[in-house]
Amino acid sequence: MPYVLIQVTDEGVTAPQKRDLIGRTTRMLQDVLGKDPAMTFVVIEEVPTDNWGVAGLSVTQRRRQAGRRAAREPQDPGHR
């Protein structure tokens, strides 16, 4: 009885995307391990970016810092 937990940041994962993740994950376990889809559980957990840390900072903090860096960098007028 497989149990798969998919954790993503809560940034607009749509219902169709979630259905696709659940379906594909279930099929992968059936194809690769021969697991019964009726006994396969897939849970999608959306985590706020304040609660997801990378390299000592929350995702929110890292993106804020990245935004400040991008604002300080000179813009290439030929780049769109």
C-alpha cells in the first residue's frame, strides 16, 4: 500500500495540475513496482513559502533578496 507525499510551495498549483500529479504518480507506481492503483495513496501538501527553508532562509526571504539583487543589476536594453 504505497503512500506518496508531494510537498510543493503554495503558489498556485491548479486543480488540473494536482489531478495530473496524482494520476501520473499512481501510474508510475503501477508501472514500475506493480502496485495496485486502488491501494495507492497520493497526498499533495502545499506549504507556505514562509515555512519552506533553503540554505538557512525561507523561500519568501530568498525571493525577496533575489528581487532586490535584480533591481540593482543594470538592465540590458536589448534583452526583453
